[in-house]
Amino acid sequence: MGVIEQKAGKKEKMPDSLKNVLIFLCVVAAGGCILAAYLIRGNLPLDRLLEYRITVSPGKDGSLEITYSYQWEVLNDSKEGPLTWVSLGVPNSSCTLLGYDGAIAGLHSAYNGGGLMEFDLDREYGKGEVAVFSFTIHQERMLCSNKKDASLPYYDFAPGWFDNMEVEHYLFTWEGSPFITETNADRQEGADYVWEGSLEKGERLWMKLYYEEAAFTDPVLVEWAPASGHSEGESSVDDGMVMIILLFTIIVGYKASWGRGRYAYGKGRGYYGSYHGRHGGPGTGCACACACACACAGGGRAGCSRKDFYHTEEREDENDIRGSVPVDQSCTGAGGIL
């Protein structure tokens, strides 16, 4: 009886196969949590534009005087440091900086070939702070020739957009003229044309206006070509790091479960200690790389992906304002919206 009771009192041992599966699933779950945390952190926005304003005044030669105004809020200063400089888009290299105001301390570099002007700010702006600044340029090579009707040259201007942050509110104003025949403006205020709204990451807006040629004196016309640059928001998530996390999770899970029986004998816990030591290597490397990226960024953010799209060889017919209606010659009504 004693022997029978002793056997009855023993607990059944979990099969090794089931134990291995459970260990593997636990490791995968832990790796999934690490990956999820990395993806969430990588997609958090650094900044947000509370206000983005542009005022455009055309000249008799077809050039434009453009004033850009920003209210730039810092949402995160731990990932890339505080905001200390900005890179902001301009249409092309044929421009002259006329002045700047607000939080801009000075021009770091003029048009750098990528369609950007870089400005140093007057101080570091940390989380929750808003940098308010503006600048004005004289921009040439903007008036496009009309292949369908040479008597109606036009502007097709996409202001600088932002791939990595949202624009809470924009207000773009174009100085009115009795020579404007069509436009895709949202509305007309007095003599001026207005576009207003908000923009998601990577979203852009085109300001398109047709003029009678009588509006200009010896204008310099250019051929229209499509804009380049990103059209959707980007993420700071590194695809390579995602693959490292996935592969590392699978390897650890395998070694901790089915791999135990092959290597544990004769080595004891020393094997796992060595393995965890190698696990610490990539982790340290990642932290070092993140710190390096922060230092290289200098606390700044790339403003947009605006490129010079007026004198490339690739051309496309974009002379129509689809769905629009003519503007009143008395300037009392806005043209239709695309």
C-alpha cells in the first residue's frame, strides 16, 4: 500500500517537447514586446508645426517675393536632442535671401543643392517650447510657359512640405491681380487668393494660377516638370534594427528551448552566461549608434523634401486646371478647386 500511495503522490513530469515550446513562446513574447516598444518610439513625432504661413507677391518679370512664417513646436527632445537649427525648403537655387526674423540667429548655409536653406536658431528649444520665426526670399524661374496657350503663362508652386511632422494649420496667401484668369485657391479675400487647412506627414499642396501675359514685362519663362521628393511621411525606424531584433529573438528562443539538450551538458550555466554576454553587445551598439545619430543631427530637423523641379529634362503636361472655373475679371470671385 505504501508503495502504491507513493506512486500516486508523484506529479506527472511535463514532456520536454511541451516545455521547449513554452520556453520558445515566452522568448518570442519578450522579443515582441521589445520590437513593439522600438517601433512605437521610432514613430513618435519629434516636432509639430502649429502654424505655417506663406505670402506670395509676383513681380512684373515673373519672379516671386515669398515670405515663410512658422510656429514650430518641439514634442520630443530626448531622441535627437533639442531643436537648434532647421532646414527649410525653397523652390530652386535661383533665389536670394532678403531677410529673416524671430528665433532665427543666422543663415547656416544657403541653397545646398537639395532645395534647402539651413538656419541656426537663437537657442536650444526643448520639449513643449515653440520657436517662432520667418524669412523672405526673392525667387526667380517660377513662371511656366503654357504649351497649350502661350498667352496664358502660369504658376504651379508647391510650398515646402514636411515628411516627418504634421502641419496643424496652414494659411497660404497669393497677392491678387486682375490678370489672373484661373486658380485652384480655396477662396478669395479681397483681391488676394487663399489656401487654408491642415497637412498630414508628407502631404503637399499645389498653388496653381493662370495669368494673362499682359501681367508681365519681359518675363523669364521655364518649362514645367514634376516635383520630386517624398510624398508620404517617413519613420525613423531602422529596418535593419527590426531584422536584428527578430533574428535575435528567434535564435535566443531556439537556444533556450530545443538547443539546450545539445550544448548544456558539460558546460552548465557558463554557456548561457556567454550567450547573454553576446546579447549585450548589440544592445550597447544600438545605444551608441543612437547617440551618434543624435550628435550628427546637431539637434536639428530636416524641414522638407522640396526639390528644384523647373529645369529638369523630364517633362509632363500639367497645363490644365481640372474642374476649375474662370476668375471674374473684376476679382470678385475665386476660381474653382482642383
